[in-house]
Amino acid sequence: MNCQPTYLNQNMMEVENRLSERFDGLVDELPDELNERRVKNGVILEESEEEVEAMEGGGVEGEEMLKSDGLHHNSGRIIKKAKRPIKATSFSEPSAPGVAPTQGLVNLNRASKNLRRPRNSLGRGLPKKGGAGGKGTWGKLGDEMELPWVDPNDPNYDSDGEEAAEVGKKTIKLNTLVPEMSEEDVRKAVEPLMLEYFENGECEEVLFSLEEMLLNIGSRRWMVPALAIELSMDHKPSHREMTSQLISELYQKVISQRDIGKAYDFLLRQLSDLILDTPDASTIIGNFMARNIADDCIPPKFLQSYKGHVTEVEAVKALCRADTLLSMKHGLVRLDNVWGVGGGIRPVKYLVKKIVLLLKEYLCSCDIQEATRCLKDLEVPHFHHELVYEAVVMVIESMHEKTDEAMCKLLQALFRSFVITIEQMRAGFQRVYDQMVDISIDVPQAYSVLERWVLRCRQAGIINDDILKKMPSRGRKRFVSEGDGGLIKDSSYW
């Protein structure tokens, strides 16, 4: 049998006595004044100031007030539940269930009313919505990740949030977003291509480059033929022929019929400005229109659509030029050579014939500027030695002082204007030197005439001493009379 020590029993008895002294009868054995104020749910009501004064005075009124029940005062005033004002009481929202609003908070100032803390008794005194509510707030951290609406065309769109069944049935297509170039950007990109094309003549390279930037050009494709025609006005007819071929090559690959028509609309509106740089701009545009119609790039009714709608004189002139070229006999066939045949493409016999006609016309008019212009229009700078050769042969066959002087002035003007280089001049004279044997058969005095004219050209500064020294002399030797001592006389200059 276990026995506990006596000192432990004494300690336990002391603790029990203390607890009974502290808590026993705390609620059940109240004073008479508090028992009268007990309510049904066991809450003790607060005393008013009038009751305290009446109790202290010990009067009849105090006794009557003490005799009243716990809910109503003798004066009819309702005795409310004792409660201290708290910060969580709301002014504009209903309070939590079971909690009555505090009467004393009605008269608080606006600063207390506009507090951003929760206004119900369930909060902990923190700002509402975690500091993300109200005017001028940016929201809570992470709100930017939860957008209310997502654009499916957005490059950053992620469809992982969709259901598996929808993803399996739906095909996701990503559209390429390419910025469209402005008119200035298109001009900067297309002009170098056209200038390079005028140098090498490669249509495929231009086509490949334009196809790469086709998405960036967008609705401004009409600027490609417009810029090509505008740039060709400042170049030679051979470049205009290349431009016509390029437009025909780009048709239905890069540009359409509508784009070509819009390009001509733009050029006709800008014709007054183009004439300042190119006086015959209206004729050039008319030739381009007729050539594009012959190449089936635009329909013949394109010209008819302008009738009655154009008032500018130069625009009307361009349209009449195109209409005239199309209405002539075999016009569509002849339009293939509307710009003439390019210098490098023309046959040699054709070029020789043109040069001979040029020299004969010059001998009749003695117009050096016109002869220079005609020579440049042939666009054969590598074939200028033919003009020198034909000029020397013409001088030998003519054997006239006027012809010698006119041809010398022409070659001198062409040499000083750098139209004919020294290399072309040397090649032309060398060809004459090589053909002197055959020329002398037709012209017996060819050597003497050649010697006289070469000396004139040397004095005019057309040729140098190297060309002069290579001048041939007659093949047979002529002996002098017996009085000369049997010496041999040279017929050459040296």
C-alpha cells in the first residue's frame, strides 16, 4: 500500500483553499445591487450617472431605480449592453452578425471614417485588400500576371492553360508580324537596287531582293515601278529599255496591274516637277505607257480611262504620245524598239552605218554639238575608234582642204570633251595605218594626204608623237637625180 508524504497533502489542500477563495461564488453570490441588474444571458449592465447619484444620495429615486428590471429604466430609457468603441466598427457597411453598432462612433471625424483598414469586426486591423484597393493603387504583387483578357494573336500568348481536349482539337497558328515600311524607307531600299540593276542588268537579282522585302513594302508596291521609271529618266535610252524589261519581269510576281496603274497616276501628278529635271519627261512617260501595254502589263483601256479627267497640258501630251504609238500600223511590234536598240546589243554593221551617216551630216552642217549628241546617243564608248577610222578614210578619199579642216575640228572637240579617249584615238589611227596598202589602191595619193593630215592633227594636239612616228611611208624607194650624188630620199616625215 502506497502512502504519500504528509507535506504533499498539506500543499494540495492549501492550493484548493486558495482557488475556492478566488473563484467560488464569483457569479452566483453577487451583491444585491448587481443581482438586480443581471440579464437573461448573464451579462451585467452598466450603471448610468443618474443611478450612481441616486444611490449615493440614498433617496427614494435611487431605490425606485434599483427596483427596476435589468432591461428598462423607470424613466423608460433602454439600458443597452456595455461595450467599448473599437476600431473595426464600420460606418457604411453592416457589422458582423451578432454585433451591434457602437453609438459613440457616429460622431467621429472624416479622417477616422476614411481609414483604409477593414470596417468589420472580423478584421485584424490591416488595410483592406492587402493594400491593393482604393484610388491610386497599383494592386498587389503578382496581379500583373493575372490579366483579365489575353489576346490569342499576342506573340507571348501561351495556351497551356487550355483544357487538354481543346488543345488536341484546335490548331494553333502563329502569324508573322512585320512592320510596314514608310514611303521614305521604300525609296531608300529600292533606289540602290535600280542603280545596281542599271550596271549589271540582272533581273533575277532584283526580283529576289524585292521578294525578301515584300512583306515590309506591303501596300506600297506601286512605288517599285514608279521609282524605276523616275530613275530611268536621268539615264540613257538603253537603261529605259532595261526598265521596261524589268517591269515586265516583275509583273504578277511582285507587282500587279493595279500597282502599275497607280504608279502612272503618281507620275502624271508629278509630271510638272519631273519636267524641271527632264524636259522630255512627258514623251518618256508616254513611251513607257505604250511599251507596258504592248507587254500586256496594263490593258489598252487604261488610256481611255483618263479621257476627260486630265487637265494638265503635259499629262495630256504624254497620253497622246502613248495613243499615237499604239494606233500606228504594226504599233505593238514596233514598240519593242521604242527606246532603240542598246549599244552593246546592236550589230557592228548597224553601228558603222550610223557613224558614217553622222560624219556625212556633220560635213554638211558643221554642227559639232549635234554630232557629239548623236555619238553619245549610240552609247558605244568602246566603239569610238570606228569614228576616228571613218573620219581619216573620209579625209583621204576627199582630198579637199575644207574636209581636212572640218574633220580636224570635230576630232579636236571630241578629244577635249573626253568623249573620245586617247586610247580610242590611237586605235583609230592604227587601223588606218594597217589598211594603207589597200586604201592606196583606190587613192594613189593616200600617203601624201595622210602625211599632211596627220601633221595637222599633231599641231592641234589630237595625237601625240608616238602616233606620229608610227605613220607608214610609201613602200618603194625613189632615187634622186645624178646631181644629188646618188643619195636616197626618204618620203616620210622623219
